[in-house]
Amino acid sequence: MICTTVRNGQDCPMMKKSGCSYTGGRCREAVEACKGCSLLIEYESGMYCSAAPDPALKWKSGICNMATHVKAETVAPQAKINPLKASKRASRKR
């Protein structure tokens, strides 16, 4: 349905016939960590995320999974080496 609270005129999954069904009856403003994200949209009442009604909850447990301005660091797992085989290989190379 079309939002009538914060995102006037935008389609919103939280809007029902009785009004906004999100907790408190309206979306929450973007937090400081959201600055620079391409999903932010500026309205008269402030900056809001187009993907989440409460951006602070997305950042609560770490990096927001929808953030476009943050690159997640991936650590390549090192292969487990059998110490017995490694010592045999080392002795063959001598």
C-alpha cells in the first residue's frame, strides 16, 4: 500500500488499511552508520532507509546486510595440515 506517514506516496509493505503496522506507527530515521548508503532516501522529515523500517536494528549485531557502502572483510580459511604428513614431506625435500 501507499505510505501516508513518513514516506508519503511511496509503496510500503508495512502500510495497512488501518495505517502503518510497524511498531510505533512509523518508520525510524537512519542512524549515523547508514551515512553513505545508496538505499537512503531523503524526505521532508529526515533520512530514511528504503530497505528497513528500523535501520538501528540492522546495525545492532554488526554490519547491516543491506549496506551498500561497507565491504565485508572475508577471511580465507587456512587448510588444516596434518603434522605427520608435513614432517614426511619436509624430510623428502632434504
